[in-house]
Amino acid sequence: MAADSNCLALLKNYRSLIPLAQEARKPIFFLKAADGALGGHESAVRAAFSDFKALAEQIAARTDVSLK
């Protein structure tokens, strides 16, 4: 990311969360245990939330948009 000044974020492939999110009809970062996000999936959901939050913050900063 440091080498490319236009790179906003690097997102992992959350492949194992996609079927759960599709079944629950929710974004991957809003999945709960009731949706099947248990064990390792639970930590992947938290990581996805952090990754997408960082991406949103980068977009907001570059476009002078307040997230508050």
C-alpha cells in the first residue's frame, strides 16, 4: 500500500463468510453467531468490520466527507 499512493486499502478474501452473508442477507461485517458466524468466523467478521471501516475512513478523508 505504501508504494501506491492511490491505494485506499487492502481487503482480504472473506470467502468463507460470503455464503453466510448471502443466507442471512447481511453484509459480512454484520454477521452474528445466530447467522452461523461461530468460532473462526466470528473473528473474521470482526476483521472484516475493521477493514471496511478503515476503507470508509480513507474514502471520507480523501473526499473531505465527515463520518460523524
